[in-house]
Amino acid sequence: MGWCFRPMTTKDLAVHCKRMGMQAMEGISPEHYPMLREMGITVSLVGSHSFKEGMCNLQQHDKCLKILRERIDLAADAGYQRVITFTGMRVPKTSHEQLTQNCIDGWKKIVGHAEKRGITLCLEHLNSRDDSHPMKGHPGYFGDDVDHCVSMIKAVGSPNLKLLFDVYHVQIMNGDVIRRIGQYQEYIGHYHTAGNPGRGELDEHQEINYPAVMRAILKTGYKGYVAHEFIPTWADKMAALRHGVQVCDVTPTG
């Protein structure tokens, strides 16, 4: 995930990722896509509208739909498979039921285009609990309950809208991570990692058992990517990334 390792340049990060054997990156500006292609690195998730703007707000539908259409076309033309989407932030004096319906209506307007272009939209569930850092939690985010996110995906009723299951955010807001991976495997289109608490490395100072989580993912038959989206605290950020890769490099159990 590119933003986590700033101010390192995208090119330098890509070189390190390639050396570590990683096949994909994300959180990368489209201007760098040609460079990644030359290096043999794909883009696992194409960005779109901000998490602060999304489908729960009717006033933001036109803007978000325009961006999503553009990014669906960009991804399809580049040979990528997934584009991110968000609910956006809660709207004051608007009921939970109305915000839910706004989301469903918004995605129904664009999912047909995703189907035509062979692109999967991935709705990211985010935590609204952590207010210690602007990228460790997102107070006010509407899609903060992973069970509710799945219910909205079901209501849209398209195989081209799936859940971005961020293990860090799910652990904070809902927990029972491994059971939910199995429960929602049909609706999951992508995964993110980070340690909790703190959104740091996947080491022994945090509570999530990532080898067990990765084996649970493999057990579902998932064939996509798992992206590291932790904020490094180690002095050597590439050692932190290499460690994350090693922790998640598991073999399935019977």
C-alpha cells in the first residue's frame, strides 16, 4: 500500500516489493501504472472516490458515480480487476435506514457498468472507533459495521460488488475475524492487513494472529490478493514490510 511508506517514492517502493517477491501494489497513482507494468507488477486495487465522500450521501452521488465510472474504465483498459468504493460519512439528521437505501441505490446505478467491463467494486469497511490518528480510524464513517456492509452488498445483488475485508478494521469494530471470513467468503473481494492496536506491524506486540487468519483465507479458496496496509513504526520500514510478507506466507492446513 503506497501511502503507508511515504515519503519513499513509488519507484523505490516498487523495487523493494519486486525484490520481496510481491506481485502487486495498490494505493498508487495511475500515473505510475506504466512503470509498474514495465516492472511486471500489477495493481491489485484501483483507487476511486475518497472515503469521506460516498454513496450514503445523495449530494455526493453524481461526483462519486463519475469517478467510479472513470476508474472502472481505467482498470478494465489496464487489465486490472478491482476498484475500491466507500459509503462515505454519516449525514446529520438522516436515519440509518435512509443512509442504507442511499448506498444501495447509488451502487445499483454503477454496478451494471462494472459488470459490463468485468470489474469488481470492493466496498471497504472502516472502523469509526479509533480517533487517535486520521488514518487509524474514521469517526463518522457509515460503513463501520461489517455485517451491515455485507447486508448492503446482498441488497445490491450483483457479483461485481463485494466486500473489502480489512482485518484491522473488522477486528476493532466486530471481531470474530476468522469466523466472519468463513461466513462471508462468498461476498469478499479483497483483503487488507495491519496490526491492532495501532495499525502497525504484524508482530508480537499486536493481538491479531495473522498466520491463522491467512490459513482461514486460504481455506475459503480465495485466489486474490492480500494487501499490507499498516503504518510502519520500525526504523527500517522495508524490514517491517518484509516481516509482514513472511508472517503471511503460510501453507494451508487440512
